[in-house]
Amino acid sequence: MSGTMRQAAASLDLVAEVATLWDVAVRVRERVAALATLDPVSQAVLLAVVGRLEAQLWLLRAELAD
């Protein structure tokens, strides 16, 4: 496989990873909303988790922009 083809394959893998991470972040955000009145402690934990997921998304998107 040539260097260009490897780069293209790596870019596609990165796009797929971003899409998967986005889906997970959206589902966690939905759970955060559902926990608002049920369990504030669990909600706080999930907010921390979604914060880390979104930080990873930011990094991956920055990498894609290069």
C-alpha cells in the first residue's frame, strides 16, 4: 500500500472514530438529562465523562483539520 493510500485509510479510520465518539457523547448527554431529577450524583459523574469525551472529540477534529 502506498503512503497516500495509507494516509487516506488512516483518515477514514479517524473519521469513523470521531463519528463513534460523537454518538457515545450524544447518548451520555441524553442520560445526563434523564438523571437530572433522579440521581444528581450519577448525573455529575456522567457530566464529567461527557466532558472528557468532548475533549477527545475536539482533539480528533483538530487532527482531522490538519
